[in-house]
Amino acid sequence: MVDGSTRQSWGDEGEDSSTLFSVFMANYNHGHFIETALTALTTQSLPPDEIIVVDDGSTDDSVEKISRLSATNSSISLIRNETNQGAIAASQRAFDATRGKYVYAASADDWVLPGFIEKTVEMLENNQSAGLCFTLRQETDTEGNVVLRDRPSVRFDTAAFFSPADTRRILLNDGFFIAGTSTVYRRSNLMHYLPWDPELGAFIDGFVAHTIALESGACFIPESLMSRRGGGTRFSLRGSNDPDIVFNRTNRAAFLMADTYGHIWPRGFSEQYRNMAARDLAMTLFAQQKIEFAEYRSKLKKLNNHVPGRLNGFSLALLSIPGGLATRIAQILLLLAYRPSMRRMWIKLTRIRAA
Amino acid sequence: MTTSMTNERISVVFPNYNHGRFLEGMLSALLTQSVRPYEIIVTDDGSTDDSLTILRRLEQEHPEITVLVHEKNQGAVAAVNLAMSHATGEFIFATAADDTIQPGFFEESLALLNKHPEAGMSYAGRRSVTEEGILVQPNPRSSWTPANEPVYIDPEHVVRILNNRGLFILDSTNFYRVDALEEFVPWSPELGPFITSFAAHTIALQRGVCYTPNVLTERRVSSTQYSVEAMRDIDGALVRTDAAINMMENDYGHLWPRKFVMNYRRSEARRIAHLLITDSTVRQAETLGRINALIGYRPSLLARFSLLMLRGALALNNKLDAVFLKWRFRPTFGAMIDRIRWKLGRG
């Protein structure tokens, strides 16, 4: 990531006035999803001028599938990494090949819904100062049923432009609210924050999106225009619960918020953010602990029922009380330890009262 | 004895699944025995490591070795069954790719069986080493041995040991007479890994068993190995216990002592309970360690206190569970009395 003060040197480099909308995508072994993702893009009412896919050394049939689609659709181009270099490097390589005024970082396992490009471009054309436009998202299960829609933390029911001051207020009241995966960037704004900072890990797009919104403002469309693939278990990624990974990322982002981009981010937000990360991680770990405990108790119960005896099921149930109770109390105490700012708690309370 | 030596063909059978790094050691231990095996039949069970390359090379070098292949992994029971169906020897040594044997194992086992033609099989002392080859200190409870010198244990004595000590023939040391083993081959998959122990004890109950206390086999244990299946799949473990009890009570009801079978369900439950509690403790420790690391990044007195409380409560819970289940699955009263009498030497 480039230091804010040197941004001039990047300018609008690489933009080509004849290219309006570019999509860049990194793919690693998402062969069974990538056709959906690419077709959803090419069948948009306003199709993108170019779709740059970097295949990051996939070992499945991704390359064949992408090549087949790119043969029938000239807007799709494939760049191949011979070896796997990681999502951030691949994504950067794909971005470097784009020329559009607006750019969208698509992920190979998600897909956009009809109208995504037309609506976001219209908003960005009408609000020249906005650095990006984001929409709500939905999550579908393996059968394609919508299981979850983004809860709009932003209380607007019509498309709106949030000025930097609005963005600041929303951020302090509601926390993060822009989803990187449904965000279309104005190239000239995104350029300031490239190349991607690999230390931010999974938070990279969220961090950049909020920084741009705080700096230049953001457009918001309160419709689900992008779909994510849900269905996987929440704890399938044990690595994402690793405090070392989460906190390396958190420390880097907090440093950027307080220091490098301290003039953009609200004062004191980085501390709130550290608490937020701790709270989220603590809750995930507790939920995991709870599931493991329940699983263990149910196994003991099965074993217990296997050998005949009287009243023993009851005794076993009694025995689970201390562990279950302690888990609950410890969870509440940790929530208190990493509580949000008084301001956010107060806002939450008044909203609950109003509802 | 000397005249029949040439007719005593030993078949070694074992399955291999991704144990490529142990294969050379295992095969050289087999081929350097004072009494060489007649044939060594290995089923490669769809390994994804370099096992098959190593096996093919060794097969070229040594005519005794035959390599059979399962293209896809089908489990140890199916793999060993395929190997056993190709065995032609009068004696069968069924082992595992990551185990190994000491010099003299075949010679001593053969001598014992020749001395006691009525015995159906023999087994030997065993030690355990870790993946890295470090000796594991034996658990004093399981290191009980029936004798201090090579012996033949007759069926009556086998019954007494089963009643008072429980199962005693050590897995992966079993050297069978093929005519004794025949009725158990192919291994039935419904008993899972218990099939070897079940067959060995049933043969011992039918015809008696020879035993040498010399430590002639080595078993490799990994920290993750301890009957993972019992923890991941408790339903499967309970079904297997039921299947084993069914075999002991019905098919081989005339052999297996009733007292033992009565206590077998409880002793299995005790064993599984112990594994479950150990597994749960390990997983809890992992999660608690993560919470601890989190607090390290974001210090808070309240958070520390909450973790301390949770740690204490879970430890207490595990202890309570262990005590309760041990009491719940205790041996029957009669069995406890018998065991005390046995220990005092009046059994």
C-alpha cells in the first residue's frame, strides 16, 4: 500500500477512456463455480468491457473452463500463474491488466445478480465525487435458495450518496458497513491504495473500501445485487480462528487507521476496532467451545445409554451443568471486557427502545 | 523338527496405506530373520505417498515379496483379506506396515509351535515406539504377562485369564497356524479393528496359545492414533461392541466364558469413556489456548478472570465425568471379588 502523501505519483495511470467497466478476478481451484461467476457477468444488462481472470496455478479444470468461455466471449481474458502465489498477488496481477474507469474485484465462487453493473455505474456517474458504490448481498445455499440477506446496517431504503461526514458518522454508530465483495471502485480512487497490502489478509477489501468512502464518499444501493455461496459450516476454517492470524491483520489495520491514514479515519476508531476484532474472535471461539462441549456430552450420553442402568442418564445430565453454566458466564464476561464504545451501546439501546 | 523345517512355510501379510517411510525398515527386518519367510504379501491400499514405488522396487529385488494393489483406499480389513487370500504358507504372520519385528521372532515362534503341536497360534512380547522411534514407557496395567518364560497356555487357563484379567493377547504379534486361522478368514468387517484380537482369543480358547515373553515385536504408536475411530464415530464403536458380543454369545458361545462376556460391554464402555474424555480435554485445551492468545493480544483483567473460571469449570467437569463413568461402568461385583482372589494367587 502506498503512503497517502505519495498518491500524486499514481495519478490516473492506466485508465483508458474507451473502457468503462473492468472486472478482475483471481481463481484458484474454483472450477466448479467459475462458469456461474463469469456467465453472470457477461449476461448483465450492461456487460463489462473486460473481464481479466488470473488463474493462480489451479490444479482442477478451471483453465479449460475459462478458456472455453473466453473463446466465445472476447471480453474475457485469461492470465495464468504457473504456480500458486496467493489470492492477493493474483488479484493484483489481474488488476494491473485492467483499464476501465470503474473496476470490480469479483470472486470466483460468488456471482453478481442482474442489474449490478448498470445500477452501480449509474450511481457513480451521477455522483462524480463518490469513490465507490456498494450494494447489499445475499447468501444462497447449495440448492440455490436464498438463506440470508445482508441486514442493512445503513438505514436507507433508497439509493443514496454518503458524504465523507456521513460515512464517518455511520462508521462510529454502526461499525463497518461496506462489503468489499459487492463494491465497484472508481479507478482513480482505488489507485491510491494499491498495490494491495498483503498483511491485511482477508480484511484487505473491507479496509480499502472504508478508507475510500471516508475520503471521498460512497454510493449505496439498498438491493441485493450480489450473491455469495453459503452452506459451509461456520467453523470449517479453523485457521480463521487463529488469534495469531486475526491479530496480525488487526494490528496492521489498526496501525494504518491511526497512523498512515490517521487523517482520514475517525480519531480513536482504531482502539474500537481492536476491541471489535477481539469480541468477534472471542465469540467465534466460544461458539466453537459450546459446539464441542455439546458434541462431547451427546457422545457420553450415547455411551451411557448403551449400558443398561437406572437413573444414570439423569446423573449424567446433572454433571453437564457446571461446564455449560461456566461457558455461558465466561462468554458474558468476555463480551463485557471487549464491549463496544458507550456511544454505540447507547445508539443500540435507543434503537431497541424505538422498535 | 529338523526334517519338517523345509515344509514350514511362513506367509507374512500386511496392508500398507501411506506408510512408505516405514516400508524398508519393516521389509528388511522380515528378510533378515534367521528363519526366512516363504512369502511376503503386501496390499497397497491406494496410498498417495511414494509407497508403491518403494514396494515395486523391493518386489524386483526380492522374489519373496508380492505386491497387490487396491487402486482406491478400501480400508485395512479389505486390504489384509486380499493379501491373505494369496497366502500359501502353513503359518501366517499378519502384521502392519508401520510395525516391525526383532531378530529371532520367526525362529522362536516356530520352535514354540513345533514343540506344542496342539497350539493354534503363538504370540510374543511387544514394545511400543513413537513415529520417531522413541520407546514408549509401557503402561504397568497393560504390561501384565502370563509367564516369565516361553509357555503353552491351554484353553482352560485361557478361560481363567479372560475372566480375571480380560483380553491379553497382544495385537500385531500374532503368528498363526493356518489351519487354526482358516475359519476366520476372510476377516469379517463388522468387528472393525477388533477382529484380530477376537480371532486370536477364539483360537486360544479352541486350541490354546503359545507365548514368549521375549520382546520380539515393535508397534508404532502415534499420539493421534489412540483409537481415533471411537471418538469420531461413537455409533460405529458401539455397533462393533454389540457385534463382538453377539459373536461371543452365539457363534462362539460354547468357547467364550459367560463371566467375561458379561463384563466385556462394561469394560469397552469404560475404555471408550476414557478416550472420549481425553479427546474432549485435548480439544478444550486447544480452544482455551486460543482464547488465552487472544487475551494476550488484547489484555483485559475481566477477560483473564473469565478464562480462569471457564478453565476451572471445564476441568472440574471432566473430572466429574471421569469419576462418574468409571463408577457407572465398573465390573460386576462378582468379577471384582474374583479379580482380588486372582491377585492374591487363589484364582
